[in-house]
Amino acid sequence: MTASVLQQEPTSQYLAAVDRADEMARLQAQVQKRKSMLLFGQESVGKTRLLESFIKTQPLALYVSRTQTPRELVLGLIERLQSLNRHDLRLPANPKSLSTSSLKGIIQRALDQAPFLLVLDHLSGPSRVVTSMIKEMNYYGRTPIVFAARTPHMEDIGALQPMCADRSERVELKNFPSAIALEFAHREAERTGLWASNLEQALHSLVEWSEGNPGGILHMIRMAHLPKYRMGDQIKAHVLYLDYRMGRR
């Protein structure tokens, strides 16, 4: 197995075996009521993966993977609107040639024409300008917004806190319980063809060291394919884990 295995993604069928059904149901119920929702959880817990599954159930979802600047936000939304191929929306052929202000006006007109949903990923301490733009697009609840961040605190969602002030408007993604995490690890090992004489012991260790974090489990299993973490037919789990920890600093 080569280093390219580090770039592979699990199949949708594989992910369905250890999905986030409860969290998905809460997101769907909230947007059905045209209410905004905050999705939060530590790094690699699966926020983006859940959002990617969620927007497949929402044909009018406008997903933006990064919302660090106003320009990123409006260009991301325009790109998503263009992908819908709706003839009733008048969209620019070359949006990058237009100003951020002009693009914002085009987006707001589009939001008036259909019950769109905004899905904003990787929110991290948005600037006042970005926050103001998001609030304008929400327009007192007219367009619901699902946004994802590491925490529900000021340093991550900033002045957007009032939009999801109630606990019912927040979904926290947590690490998998040990039993589910171990099943998750076994399935990923099987999917990628990982084998070792100490595989069972190694998987238990990786699950324990990751504390059930799905992203951590995935990454360490991919690392386990590389020759530097093998000795004969065994996985050098402790060395692998130390390198994984060093890479996260």
C-alpha cells in the first residue's frame, strides 16, 4: 500500500454503518421549521462529513466550505447558486470580475426567489463585516443558516451567538463511544485492506489513543499502511501514534 492511501475517502455506504442519524434528524427538523442551527464539536469529529451528507437531502442548500472573508463567502454562494442551474436566477457569467458588494446584492435577490438554506462550514472568529453580511442574509430568520464551528463560544462564532442562543438550536458532535469507535476502526481497516498479525491489538490502541475521535482513527489507520510504521507483519503502533501526535501540534 502506498502513501496515496492517505488521500482516500471512505465510501458513503461505509459511513452509513456508523452515521450520525440523531444529529442528522435534528438538523433536518430545524431547517424544516426554517430555523437556524449551530453545529459544533472538536477538530476531526466529523462536522464537515455530516454537513456533506446533510446537504444531499436539501436541494436548495447553499454550502460554503470556508467563510473567513466576505469575498470567500459571496463567491462560494454564487458558485453554489450557479451549480443549481436554475433559469429563474440571473447570475453573472464571470463573478470574480464583480465587487463583493455587487455580488452580495445578486445573492440577496436570489434569496428572495426561493426558500434557500445557507450552510457555512469552518466558522472561526468571523470578522464584523462577515458577521454583518451573514445576518443580512438571514434577515430576521427569512433564510435559515446552518453553521459549523469548533465551539459555541465567542472565539469561534463571534457575534452570531444570538442566532442560536437556545440549546435546542445547537447540535454538538461528540467522539464515538468506544464500542462504536472500534467498529468504525475495523470497517476502515477492512475497506483499505489493512492487515497485520497484531491488527486487533493495534486497532484497540488507536481507538483508545484517539478517544474515539473518528478523524483521528481514520488518519492513523491510513498511516498504518505506510512502510515506516511496519516491522515485518506487525504495525508499530506506538511509533505511529507519536508521529500522529507530533503532526497535530
